[in-house]
Amino acid sequence: MKVVVIIPAAGLGTRMASASRAQTKKPSPSKQFTELGGTPILIHTLRKLASSPRVSEVFVALRKDEIPGFRERLQAEGKDILEKKVELVEGGEHRQHSVANALAAVAAAPGDIILVHDAVRPFVTTEIIDQVIQGAEKYGAAIAGMPAADTVKQVERTADGALITSTVPRERVVMAQTRRASATTS
């Protein structure tokens, strides 16, 4: 069994970019290329995933025009990452298209596990990666989630706004970390 990671990174990060532009009045890079300590967030994320002994291959879906520049940066700064098989593929207009494009490039056998992980979540731990893999092995699919700390309200949308209909007990809510694992089947 092998574990393959797909990282959809073709998005523009418009919510984050809008906030950044409003503060600095200048264009900002897509959030996956925003730097932390001089290194793009995407490279930090790749480093965490590639360091997992269970991960065999990583497929990164990028905008076509970003692939050459990122490949150069990865070769210059990511020698440790490139110890694993890393493929850069063309992403799509939406996240699901990027995942589909990467899936089409993956050669998976029955029993292999595919993880999908956000490009801008660099603080994932080996423990979380292992737990998601174990969940996929046991149940066929798994997702990482954090217990909800906020109060969650259910609402009914109206022409005048939103009307609160109930409070959802937070012990029944998990904040999905938008990565998923599934075991392939034949």
C-alpha cells in the first residue's frame, strides 16, 4: 500500500489577498506563495507532508503559468522534499477540478490511500497525517477535524437577513480541516 498526497494549489486565495491588498495597497501573491520566514507557505506544507514516512508521492496542482517558477524554487529550496516523488500538474479553475486533474495523474492500486491536503495548512503534524491514514484504512475514508470552540448557530435565511433558529451543541460539531483521505478500491 502506498500513500499519495494531492495538494490543490491553483487557487488565487481571494479572501486573503483582498485583506492584504486593502492594508498594503499593492498586489499580493496567491496565499500559497505568501512567505513565512522567507519561504512560501506551500513549501512549508510540502516539507511537512514529505517528512511523513508513510507518504510515498505528492502531486501539487498549480496554475499552468506557475509550474515552471515553482519547480525552480522547489529544486533550489526543497531538496528534502524532492527525496519523495513530487509531481507538479496543471490545476483547474476550482478546487474540485484541481483535485480531479491530480487524481488523473496518479497511478493508484486498490488499497492505496489518497490524501487531499490544503496548500496553506503548513502546521499539519505527522500524528494527524498518521491518524487520517489509519482512519482511511479502517473506514475507507477519513477527514481531520478540530472540536468547535465557537458557538454555532443554525439560521434561516430571509429577505431581511438571517433568523437564528437554534444553537447547535458544539460537542456535536467538528471543524473540518478540509483534507480528506480515502482508500482506493477496484
